[in-house]
Amino acid sequence: MLNIIKVKGEQLFNETGAGIIASLLQSNPRAVLGLATGSTPVGVYQKLIELYRDGVVSFKQASSYNLDEYIGLAEDHPESYRRFMNEKLFNHIDIPLESTHVPAGNTGDPTQAATDYTRLLEKAGQLDLQLLGLGHNGHIGFNEPGEELQGPTHIVELDERTRQANARFFPSIEEVPTHAITMGIGSILQAKQILLMAKGEDKAEIVARALKGPITTKCPASFLQTHPNVVVVLDQAAGGLI
Ligand code: GLP
């Protein structure tokens, strides 16, 4: 079931997303969170840091599992998702770093790393909440459109459009990794609750396809329509076509 919330302005967008995560932590301090990277959640993470500093929320007993990671970037590479998460969130809150998990993209054996992450997720049990952004081609995590989708954590070759979209963070497109390790659609859909967030006019078309279009592997996010508890937070521009 999709519960769609449209909000006006960046501030309300971030407050709404952070508010959902904060109330979960207030009712369940040991919540297991699925977290995401990309530009969409950055303001949400800032707001969560503020709520932590104000004593409204604590992450001390929580744990987190990130969706994805590039293959071949060192953990301290400026664009690695591990570094992103440390800098945008973990270093500023009270979550123990050992309770945070990001797939290992730089072990030299990505297939084994994917299997290890699947096991880790199984051990963690059901995620209480999975936060998601949305790629322009309908990807969630790095589950790219195609003829078929995979359930568990696996290796993906990145879509050219995804590499181009992410090239803005790298010195040149050649330096954008060609592959990534990502939680699969199966693991994502197992979360108790999913929080999908999208903002900006450039996301309006894919938001409409994902939420109102046919359920198809050509738009991986369309599978969210099959989940019993999805909250979608959109700004007015991203929600313009629905
Ligand atoms: C990235 C990430 C996704 C993210 C998406 C959208 O490549 N792998 O998890 O949701 O693309 O990113 P943005 O929020 O910057 O639009």
C-alpha cells in the first residue's frame, strides 16, 4: 500500500522524512534501519543530526544497513558510500560505527562480498524501515532496469544514465565506477516499512511511472506497489504528474 505525502519546500521535505525515522527510533530505540545515499537523503540526515543534538532522538542502540556501494573505490575515497555515510550522518550522531554496515566494494572479491552481505542481512532479521531515493531510470539502490531483477545482494553493471547522473561527483565520467554491489529487490521489499523520497521536477516522470505505471522489471521501483507499507514523501515538483 502506498501512502503518498506531498510537501511544499525543501525544509518540510527533510523534516517529514526525518520525522518518520525519528518517531520509529522513539518507539523502538533498537530499530534496524536500511539507509540510502544520493543527494535526496542528505537534508534528511542533517535534520536527524539536529534532532539528535537537541536530545529528541538517539541512535545508540540502533543499527544500520546501507543499500549499496561502488566496486573498486577505497573506503576513504571521497565518493565511496561508506565515506558518504560517515561524513553525512554517522560521525555526527551516537550510533556506534560497528553497528553501521555498508556493502564491501573493495575487497577484490565482489561476489563473495555480496554473499557475505546477504548473510549479514539474514542475521540482522527484518529491517524496520528502508529509506530509498529514486534513480531517473527507476532504479532503487543500484537495481537497474532490465529483463530480470535479482532478490539478494548482488553485483550490477551500472546503467550509462546512472554513471552520467553520478559523474557530477567525480572529476570525470571515466572515474565513475562501472560496477556496484547492491541489496536486491527481494531484500528491499522484506523491510517492514519503506520510506521512498524524491524531489525535483526531473523526478516527476519516473515518480509517476514507479507509483502509477505497470509493475515491470523495466522500472524496478514499480515493485514498491506490491509492498504492504510504503510511505512516499515527494516535494511538489516531483509529485507534479501524479
Ligand atoms: C544513486 C544511488 C541510489 C539513489 C539514486 C538517486 O545512484 N545508488 O540509492 O537513490 O542514485 O540519487 P539522487 O538522490 O542523488 O537523485
